[in-house]
Amino acid sequence: DPNCGCCNDWVEYLRRDGFRVQTFDTGNTAMRQRLGLPLKYASCHTGLIGGYVIEGHVNAREIRRILTEKPDAIGLAVPGMPVGSPGMDGPEYGDRRDPYDVVLVLRDGSSRPYQSYFRT
């Protein structure tokens, strides 16, 4: 989404982690629909890597994991914009860390937790 500042922060995070990233500044609602990602998993940016949709502030570790495990799935999502996730972790947020899940979005549109962060 060209109007989203945290999208650039997430892209830079991935580049620092060794990913090559190409960006297209367009709205992502049509892209999500084209890729088959249900709207309930929406966030501010949509990516595609290795045939998997990556929606929102997904951690590099989970992207590498899905590429290794190769599950039969649409991809990964971090719905919303949780503070503390990659790209939402800048100094403007201080020490705030919201609990969140990276979910594996299955082909039938359902999901299951893939990894949890900041849960006590």
C-alpha cells in the first residue's frame, strides 16, 4: 500500500535479513483477491514468495520456515498491524509489544496458528 509508512520498514527489515525484495506501490485489496487470500487476514501489505502469500508484518523466520516446510497452504498472515511486529517496532512505539500470531492460511480459507509472539 503506497500510503503505509510501516510497509517500507517491513521491506527494509526483510532486506537486512537477506531477502531480495521488489516492491509495487499499488493498492493491495485486488492483489489479495487475485491471490485467493480471504479479507479477514488483511493487513497493510501483501507479498508473494515461493508461491506463498505473505500478508502483513510476518517475521523473516516464519517466511524461511514456510519455504522449508512447504505446507499445502495459501501462505502466512499477521492480520492487522500489531505493535512489536517487524516494521511496527520502531522507536516511536517505545517498549510496547502487542501479543500476536502469525497464522498459516489454508487453502479452504481457514487458518491455524503458525507462531505466536509476546504471549505470556
